[in-house]
Amino acid sequence: MNIIRTIRAMTSWSERLRRESVIIGFVPTMGALHDGHRALIQAARRRCDALVVSIFVNQAQFGPREDLTRYPRPIAKDRALCREEGVDVCFEPTADVMYPEGFQTVVTLPEIARRWEGEARPHHFPGVATVVTKLFGMVRPHLALFGQKDYQQAALVRQLVKDLNLGVEIEVRPTVREADGLAMSSRNVYLNADERMVAPWLSRALRTGKQAIEGGMKDGAAIERSMRKAIEQAPAIHVEYLAVCNPDSLEPLSSVTHRAVILGAIRIGSIRLIDNLLVNAPARKSRARR
Ligand code: PAF
């Protein structure tokens, strides 16, 4: 496996392969890789001839009081996972490679980034959109894979690629979960034993919402109430939002008649967790013909 740190080396590697019609897959990460990343890498491996994983803890997507300095950076373990999965290049740019002196341009966000995480973490999506655009320019992949766990991020990246004609196919892969339903995340390592016990209540609340929709409940507000009622049983959880939304626009749905995404964010102490579920409302019974 090659470890590449400079843009020039990364781009010339990709350009050489592109000239040979090699299909390049890309999994962008901030490291602290877990089985969710592994699933993305494996899916990319199945579809592509060559595979790049980037590891870059992007300071631009952290707010001033967020966890940038304590974000886990187990680089030796991350490289080992990449080697195990047959990754060809681990791209590890440093902060001054990514944001050299004089760097000025920031990608302005589409409407889809306004609510939910956009509201709770105003620095986050401008940083994500900018770094993803830069990484695509450096890695020049044909295909890039993202996890559904960060649903709004994936929707934002899709919109970005479409609006800015970035020419990268985006594939979003299902969330990988622990046995008790907790969505895998690099930040789960922050949870102490008590917090870890209550963390799966977020996915339980989302499942309550999903079951309500599948059982025929349509009223968005009532579905949200049922989820809040479910999570109230758990101690020490502060709900930031639990919302039933249109899966494309991410606008809240007053009535769920087709597909929906249920988005949730909670805080347990100082730790913030997000998760989501896609749901199909039951098909309407067609009226019997006379
Ligand atoms: O999902 C992540 O790990 C990050 O937001 C990403 C896409 C690698 C950009 O820094």
C-alpha cells in the first residue's frame, strides 16, 4: 500500500491510472476507522480496480468548542485496516497541504444543508463541502462512497457533485450497527460505560418512528411525539431533534404518504450522536373497481 502525503504525488498517481482506463474508487475519512468504514472500503473494492482512502482530520468542519484536539488519531491501526482490505493508496495530507497560507475559497452551501446538523453545527457543512471538493480534485476518483449514518452529509455531497459538475459518482452505503443497534461512529469511543448503555436509545426511538409509519401512522407531529415518548424512558439523554422528513429535500413532513427519512440527534453529557432511518409508508390500498 502506498502512503501519499502530497497533492502532486496523489494527482499524478490518479492521472496515470486514468490514462490506463483504471476505475478509481475513493473513501474519504477522518481516520479512527471502524467496521462502517470497512464496509465502505469493501463495497468500493467490489466496484473499482484501484482504491484510495484518505485520512485527514479536517479542522475546517469543527466548531471552536468542538472536539478537534481530542478527535482519535490511531494512524497505525487505520493503516493496518486499509492494508487488510487491499487499499492501494492511503492519502494522508497534512493541514498545511490542505489549507496552505493564502487559502481563501469556501464552498457555499445548498438549501439541503440549512436545517438539522446545519443549524446545530454552523461550521460543519461549509468545512465538509470545501474539503470534499478539494479531495475530489486531488484524488480524481470515478466513484466515492459515503455512509448513510451521516445522511445529511451524503445528501449535501450529492447536491455538490451535481451543482458543481464534479464528475464523481456517489454511492451511499447502509449504516453499520453494533449488536444493540448503536450506529458505528468514530466518536463512540468517547462514551463511558454508563453513556454507552443508554446510547442505543437513539436507534430505538428511530425504530419506534419507523414502526409507527409502517403501521399506518401518517401525522408527522404524532410520529415525532411517539419517538420522544420512547426516548424519555432513557436517563441522561437530551434530544436535539427527532424529525420525520422528505428524504430528498430534508424538509419536515406533516404527513407521511410515501418515503421518509427519520433523522435524530441527541446529547449524552458532552457527547453528541446522530442517526437516521429510511422508511416506506405502506402502499395505499387501491379502491375496488365497480
Ligand atoms: O464523514 C467524514 O468522515 C468527513 O465528514 C469527511 C467526508 C471525510 C470530510 O472530512
